[in-house]
Amino acid sequence: MSKTILTAAFATYQAQCNAADHPVILDEFVFALIPHQDPNAPIHPEETLPTNEMIKGRFKITQKGMINPDAVVYSIILGTEIGSWDFNWIGLVNSDTNLVAAITHTVPQTKVKADPSNNIEGDTLTRNIITSYVNAAELTDINVTADVWQLDFNQRLMAMDDRVRLENTDTYGVSGFIGDAWLVTPENEGAVIHSGTGYVQGLQCINPQRIPLDINAVSFPQTVYLDVSFDGSVNSEWHTKTRIVITNHYPDKQIEKGITHYSVPLATINSLSDITDLRTPDWRTYHLNEKNDPHPQYTQKSNVDTYVSLTSTDKAGLIELATQEEVNTGIDNQKAVTPATLKPVIDDTKNYASEQARQEANRVKSEIYGGIPATTLDTIAEVAEALTETGDAVATLFKQLGEKLPTTVFDAFKKTVTDNLNNKLGKTEKAVDSSKLDGLGATAFLRENGWNTSPGQDANTQPNMSTDFSYANNAPYNGPLTRIGSADYSLQLNNGYSARNERRLSFRSKNGDSHTWNPWTGIMTGEVAFNGMSTSGQWHKLAIVTMPNSASTAVIEINNGVGFNVGSEGQVGTQKIYLRTGNGTPATGLTIMSISDGGLSLIVADMGYRAIGNNQYEIYALAGQYPDAGLAWRAWTSLNAEFKWVGNAVGTAQPTGLTKWLGTTITYNSRYKQTGVLSGTIWHGGTIPIPSGFSRSQCHYIVSLNDSGTGTWDVDENGNYNHYRTRCSVNQSTGVVTALRDVVNHGQGDIETWCTANYMVIATR
């Protein structure tokens, strides 16, 4: 792996240039071969230019470009006419002072020069060095944007692959095999490895089918190892590669041809009938095995079933049951009662209560009806009707009865009715105490507590089964706040009230075991049409995101146009902006990049973030053209992240303290085609190379004569004929170059000399 640093000498030089208002000048690449150099060792910042004996070549910079205001790239292209020599040291130099600004250490490499006479085509070498420091573009007077071919994403892609591998080790450890995956067992005078999935150092190892092992010639004992690596070519899909190694000793980690290999033992074969499984089962396999006890703090179900099955009235298990006699007499307060022994007691109680109620009813009726003339029986009907009414109806009834009944009888009747009506509702009344509805308490019903003035209801102290208004007081949004559920295991909902800016919903639940609230989770974060910017050329505070750890992601999508002409495909398109947290908890920063389909002018022309604490970041964006011309915005996040629209313009000046994005990658289509360009010199009969990633049919060539040769010749002027001509052309289908000088010497025939040609190849797709 190549390593590159900026030297201490360059830091001094850059500071001097800045103080004197002089541009930073780096104009030369130097290639050298340093004996015994370790490409993986740290580069000392005081390292200087190698000795002349070690230097293989010094070449002017081919191209330089600006990546962003704080980073510029210098590039060199060495054609096939240069070489041949080895190198492992590359320096970016100020040629006037021999000051080395940047140094790269690599593994030894060879630059090959073309030699047609020996059928050596040679190679073209491209190298880029990026220098990053504050105001790099301004201090170097570089204002040309860097081409795509000048950037190298290999280091970042490799780091992303390794991060996924390391995250898998948090789940599966050094190794873990699911079920019988990669299990070695005897079979047919040999052995076989079972199919399935396992993990080794975070790499997923899938064995699609059983693998037979030929161990007839193997002397026992031997160990079977699984060797895994993550490999692929520059232009191919990378995946996990596996191989089986049978040996007594094998390293658990080694590097072959720059690729890291990891290994774990699968089994030890002592004989065909004695194979010891050395695999580590994954956590799921261990959990589902009934022989294991993954949670020893809990009683196992099989033990509970055993205890309960032993319980009877004469034999205790977890509990001891009371006999029917003990239940009837109530002589024991330690034993448990079953439904079978309790039912007779309940039946006796119900029968006794029913009889007592019947006798009391007959006594009351006797007092009410005793001695009442038949002409007053309609009053009894009035009693039945009045018992379903309240208020004035009951008062009127009592007045009528008081006029018809003896005083003692009426007083007894009034007391009985009053006692029965107490705390009961009539057909038309409203409850003043909800605890009297269906026998349920007040906490069983959702209550609307009315408007809450700022700061509104605190979400952490909101009573259960209530709805309030909160000004983001321990809640994500300004808006309605509702809590429902069962006591400490309840659910809270919070919704933004604004019809334009805050149409979103978040929820959280309470963990009754620990008496703590779980984090808020957005379930419709930004999934609505929304215009986040309004003024072209101005910076806007677009949003505030909460991204709590290294696995947080947020996405902003803008669907729009740059005109209003029907049928113009270039006036519509999509720009997606991705926000991703870095490693560490809490997160240590964001990576922001954008992808556009190339069909529109970018709505977000520049972007950056500013950390504000508590895993929160302010997202700022510079508006491009037509930021308010019928755009459709939306945003969404991973489950552990929050997104809050803001959309306020803050002016044309870039906000201070921003960490900028990586920029925008354009995806190419029929309107915006990807292009590759190469140039150089080539001998007659040579084939022009093609840009990486393109085919021959996508290329177009231009050639011109470079050198007609240094051989001497003399033209015989005897007569009129074509004495001299040159030929330079290229076959557009094959890329083969013709570059010849013809001299016609009278009496000796044609003399044909091979020449070199300049070429340029342009490829599009």
C-alpha cells in the first residue's frame, strides 16, 4: 500500500509563501529507487531528495487541478518513450530550490520503455499526488477543476470493506458457524465438508455444496483449516474466497500478493473414525441447542414443567394445594386454592346472598305496598319509570308518593331508593367522574389536557393516557404529544404541527424494566414534498440531523427541473445527497457526498456541516439555479437517526466553521456521456492503447508524424519521379499506426524507414 505525506520543509515553505503573498510552486515529479525501503513503514517528515545515483528521472508536471478550495492535485503522465527503470520513491518538488513538498513510498515498480525491435510495447505511467491544506487552491493559483482520472478512491473503498468486516466481528467474533456449516464428517472411506454459512474474522464464508476431501494419501493426525480472503480485480466484483488446507500447522493470518488471508481450524482428523470438530458455533446455534443454558439466571422450562406436574393435594411441587376440607374450614393460610376447591364455596356464598337479597326485597315491597289502595298502583309504575331518570323526575316522584303514603312507609322507601341511586347515572346524564364508566378507572381513558403554554408539556413527565402540546420539550418537534399504553410500558407519539415545514411523526416507548425512555424514532422523517431553499446563490441552513453513532445515515433527494419546456429531457433530473457518520461513539463527524444524474443544473451547488453537540449537526447548502421552481424534496434516515427541516437563508457568505462535502458525482446518460482521453507517441506498426474502462469500438484516434528518422539519404536527381514522401495514418477500427519515410534512390529502389507518431485517443460512452 502506498503511503504519502507532506514534508516539514513544505510546511515552512507554504507559510513563507502565504506571508509574502507569493504563490506556492510545485512543478516537477522525481522518481527514484531507494535500496531496502519498507513501503509500509511511516515516512519521516524530514526526509529530503535522494542522491543523484538513486534518482531515475525528473519530469515536469503534466496537469494540475483543484479538488476543493483546500485540496489540489498534481498529475504526471509518462509515455512509452520513457524508461526502462525501477522505482519505489516519488517526490513532488519545486525544481528551482529542490524542495520536496510531498513524498510517496511504494512497492518496487518498473517503468517500461517501448522497444519495437524486440516487440516490447512499453507502458504509460500515470501518478497523482494530492496536497491538502487551508486555502491550497488560492495559494497555488490553481483554479481549474481536477479531472476524474486524477482522483484515486482505492484507499477509501478498501477502508469501507474493512469497516464492514470489523463490524461483523462484533457479532460473530473471530469465527462462528451456523448449524452444520463447514462441519467435517467421515463418508465413503474419506471425509466430506458440509454446506452452509460461517464467518471468519468478519468475512462471510458460504459453502454452496458438500466438499469431498481426498485423504487417502494423508498421514494422520492432520488438521483441516479454512483459509479465507476478500479479493477481486480493479474492474471486477470483490467477494470472499475460500480454500481448504490440510496440514499440522497453519498461520491464522498471512499476506499473499498484497491480500490478507485469515484461517481457522475446522477439525482434527485422527483417523476416519475419529474426527474432532474444532468449529466455533455462532450465537444462534448455541442459543437453539436445548443442551445449552444461555441464560442461567432463569429457571428452564423443563424444570418448571417437572415441578408443576408433581403438585397435588398430598404432594408439594413449587406450591402445595389445600384440600377441600381445608378450604371449607379455612384452617391454613399457606397452601394454594384451586378452582375446583373454590367453586363450592363460591356457590354457597352466591346462594346465601341471593336468598338474603330476596328476603330483603320482599320486606321492602311489603313496607311499600302494604295497605296501599288499588287506586295508587299507578304510582308503582311511576317508580319503575323514575328509577331510570334523575334530578327533577325523582323529586317529583317523591312528592307524589309523599302525598299518598304514610310518613313511616314513605321515609323507608325514600331511603331505599336514594341508597340505590347514589353514584349511578341516568339515561341522559353525563359522567362527572370517568372512574364510574364500566367499572374502569380514570387512567383507562385518554384525556385531552388542553393547550400548554411554552415550553409546553415535558415529554418525560407527561401523565399516561393523555394528549398535550409540547414545544419540543424532551420531544423532537413543536406539536401534539400523546402518551398511551400500560403504565411504565407506554407509547409516546409526537408530530410537528406546521403544514409545510414539520410534517413528520416520531415515536418512542418506555422500558418498564429499567424505568427509562427509549430513544425517539422518526417513522416519516421528511417523506413529504418540501422546498428547503428559496434564494439562488445564498447559503441556507437546510436541516438539523441527529446521527448518534457510526451506523447512522440520512438521505436528501431533490427532484426538479431547470426550465419549463415540455419534451426537454435536460431540464429534469434528480440530485441525491448522502450524509454518513464516521467511526466512534459518539460520532466524530460526517461524510457528505452527492450523486446527480447529469440532467440538470445542480440545485445544491455546495454543502457542509457544523457539529453542535449531542450527536447533532447543522446542515448548510448553497442554492444553485431555480431553487424554488416547483421542486420536490424529501428526506429519510436510518432508524437511529432524526431529520428536522429548517430551510432558512443565511446570506451569500459561507457560514464559518463548516466541514465541506466531497462534492457531486455525475452519472452519465445519453445527454451527458463519459469521456476518456490518452495521448503519447508510438512507433510505426504499434497499436494505440485505449483508456481504462472503454472498448476499442468506443475510441477515435488522431495521429501526426513525430520524427521521420535520423538515417542519412541522398536523392538521385536523374529524371522526374517522386523522390521523397512520408506516410502517417491510423486504422480507426484496430488502432494500428502507420508512420513511414520513403526515399526513392534511382537505380536502388525504395528505402523505407520506420518513424514515430504523435497520437491522441478520445473515447466516449
